[in-house]
Amino acid sequence: MSLTADRSDELAGFAQASRAKGAQPLDPYGRFLKLTDVMESIGVSQAMVYKLMHDERLPFPQPVKIGRVSVWIERDVVAWKALIAGDPPPVQSGGDLP
């Protein structure tokens, strides 16, 4: 096996072990989600996503524009899901904690 293949196997093993231990991603905001990702994440149709964005009681997060593409910030979607489920939102590291 070549040195590159050994290193690749080592990195893949590290990534798998990190996920198994529940390690937090380095990016506190998470990924950018396309509309199809959001629909899959919350289990609703495109029309329902836009209806939820206009709900006055528990509005769904608004997308942000990157060029001509609208994306949602994963952290915002996860926090909204926690709010709907009645769970406290996930704590973000790096903030001012009491």
C-alpha cells in the first residue's frame, strides 16, 4: 500500500471515530442547505416550507442568498426543529455562557 493510501485510510478512520464519539463539527453554523435538503430534513413539501416561513407563531428560518441561490443555515433549521419539538435549542460553543 502506498503512503498516500495509508494516510487516506488513517483520515477516514479518524473521521469515522469522531462521528461515533459524537464530536461536534468545527463549523458552528453547520452546512448550507438547499430547499430539497430542508424539505427532507423537516419532512414537508416545498409549499409547506414557504407557508411555515410566514407563520407568525413559530416562523421557519428565512433563507440567505448566495449569489442567485437561496440556502438555509443548518444551525437555524436544527434550532427551529428543537423549538417545535419542545426541546431546548442546541448550545453553540464559543458564546458567552453564564
